[in-house]
Amino acid sequence: MRKPWTELPRIVLLAALLAVPAAATAAAAQEPPAVDPAALSALDRMGAYLRTLTSFEVRSRTTLDDVLDSGQKLQFDGTAHLRVRRPDRLWAEVASDRKVRELFYDGKNFTVYGPRNKLYATVPAPATVGEMITAVEERYGLVLPLADLFRWGTDPHQRDAIRAAVYVGPAHVGDDPCEQFAFRQEGIDWQVWIQKGDFPLPRKLVITTTDDEAQPQYTAVLEWNLAPALRDEMFTFTPPPGSNRIAIRELTAEPAPNQ
């Protein structure tokens, strides 16, 4: 298979293009895309609010496009479930028809577990959720669900990467009123629906890879619980009977001699 999605579909207004002289179209194409400061401010407010949450649970329904070498696009549904108690507890489950993974972080160790094959890997981890997320991504290439939403506003390179940002308008996710925003980066278009009011939670996310002609897409619809009942044992991994521990290789690890 070709690389699956990384991240919203590009909308081509064919009728409008046909109506505009070619010279005018070329000139417009050379103009830099507009970045609406209000759209960036909405992201800042969302990120700042998310960082105030000390305990929460979020569930999402996901849809993922995968593209075969032939160019045929396949679609897979799944779920992601996340429990967080800052500063040092996290549990997550990512499930689809193809695989299920559970992730445990107890402030000292990070564990990834595959319940279908009963294999797990445990590694030492930093002392906070934020540090752990960065460490497992950089060392092992493991990206936790929705990680980028919680980082917004902490990395100036995120803002610099945005080439276009627009406010789409009011919308609903389920019965809840939201504001819809659209952004463009190199190779990626993405949209986020942010809940209106005092709780600016991300409620829907759509990401499209634009540097692949198939434009594979990822969609997540999120439901939040800001007052969950969380216990220490939820975040601690205990190997089930019949499970086996395996090693996990770091991205920078060199192969052993004669291999």
C-alpha cells in the first residue's frame, strides 16, 4: 500500500476557473494565501483552554482513508478513547477492524499493548504527560491520538507552517453549536470545528494529504467528559495471563552486527 493519509480535500471550483481569464488566474495564483488572524486566535484560545484541563476523557469516532499502490482508495472506521490526569497519567485505546492498541503511562513507564496478539513493550518515560508524548514520538515514532491539539500554542513553528487560515462560519457537531475553521500547510489541508462558548473544545477534525493525488483523508468526531472518575489503576499496565513482552527499537538505534 502507498502511505496512508497524513492529513482535507482541496475544493476545485471548476466553473469559476473557466469564467476567469487565464492571465487573471495566474496572477491570483501568485498572491500569497490570506491568513485570518481571527482564525489563528481561535486556535490559540482552544489550545490555551485545553492546557487548563487537569482531568478529562475524550472519545472519538474516526474514518481513515488508505490508498493502494493501484490508486484505489479504501476507507476504515475506528475509535479512539483517551483518559488524562495531569501531570503524569494517561491511558488511550485506538481501535479499528485491522488493529487494537492500548497505551499506558503511569508517570514512570510507557507501555503499548496489542490485546489481540497479547504482545506488549514497556519503556521508561519522563515525568509529565507532555514530555512523554514528545519522547515516545521522537524516540519510537509513536504518535498518540490527538496529540497535536494539545500542543497548539506551545510551538511557534506550528504557526509559521500555516499558509492559509480562514473562518468558514457557524456550524453544528451533533446538537452543539460550533465555529468551523480551515487551514492550509505544505502538503496538508485541515479543518477544525471548535465548540462555542466558555468551553472551546475541538469537536471535529478533518485532515487531508494534498501532496498525494488521491488526497486521502482522516476524520475524527470528538465527545468530551470534563469530570471523569479516574483511578490510578486505570493508568498502570498489568500484563494479562499469556501475554509476552517484546522490545521496541528506537528510531535512531543501529542494527546489530551481522544483521
